[in-house]
Amino acid sequence: MRVTVSPDLSETRVVRKERTRRSILDATLELCEDSSLVALSLRQVAKQVGIVPTAFYRHFESIESLGLALVDESFVSLRAMLRDVRRHDPTYRDIVDQSVDTLVSHVQKERQHFNFIVRERAAGPLTVRAAIRHQIELCERELATDLARLPGTDVWTPEDLQVLSTLIVTAMVATVEDILVAAGRPDAEQVVAERARTQLRMVIIGALQWRSQ
């Protein structure tokens, strides 16, 4: 579907610029549904939005910088929501249940974004793959920091806390991929969510028996 930017004389220049930028991002997500950024040209994006190619540079330096903006959009709000789950001294069970619910709901709502992330993580430009890897590492660091405040982890080394957070985030990344595969099938999505809860509970129960050497 072509995203056309039509002028509105009542809009300010700043509003028009932001609306065009949003149209470029949305058009890129559509164009990348069956492909990758590496196969996408600036002209394709401009044509989809209904702007001249030179207008693209008023918003992004390159296709790769456009991809980096989409990576940020995909992760920043999710990381904030997951941090909020852990903010008010929840139990381990609460953390698992609420984190899985938050993750599944957000992926369902932003399905195009996460389809983009899954594809570009494997086949995107090097800079975009590195940005996705960095965002996942930020998730791990933030989780490790929050885990250090929970009961039973005070005897762990920072390295062991990082190992646990990596295990949890890796399971959640796999859950994202499974939710995307199960798209549009509520029963299958529920199975994915329940399996994710079980996996995380098993990981945490086992981890709480650990003592750092």
C-alpha cells in the first residue's frame, strides 16, 4: 500500500516534517515485509511515500540510518515497559507473568516492527545488526541491575547475575520469534506464552539454588 503525504496548509512546518518522517518509517516497514533493508533503495521508499528522492535526506542520512531509527522505536518502549514491571518490588512469579504478558502484548501490537527486527537481526546491514545486538545487551544489563535487588541474589557475583539475565533475555527473544510465527492464531499464541512462563520459572527456580564460587 502506498503511503502518500498530502499537504495541509494548517500544519506547521515542524508538524509536516514529523508526519513525513513517520510516513517514511511506516513505508519502510511495509516494503521490508518480504525483504530486507539490504535490498531496499532510497528511491523505492520515496516512491512509496510520494516524495522526491532528495526529500528523503531531510529526514535520514541513508537507508541504514532509517533502519537504526526503526530499531530504536522497536526497543525503547519495550525496555521501558519491562523496567516498569520490575520497579515495585514484585515477586519472582510476578516478574515472570507480567514480563511475558507485556512482551506478548507489545509484539502483537507492534508486529511489523518485530518482524523487521527478526529479519534484520539475521540479514540486515552490519550497522543495523550491531544496533539490534546492542539493544538486546541493554535489556540484559538492565535486567541484571534489577535482579541484584531481589531476594536471594545478594550472594551472587555481578558476572553470575549477567549470566542469568542473558539466559532470561535469550528465552524472551525466542518467545518473540514464536509469537510472530503464531500470528493470528490465538490458541497458538497462548501456548507460546504459557511455554515462555514455564521456561522462565524453571530458569529462575534453578538459578536461586546457585551460589557463586
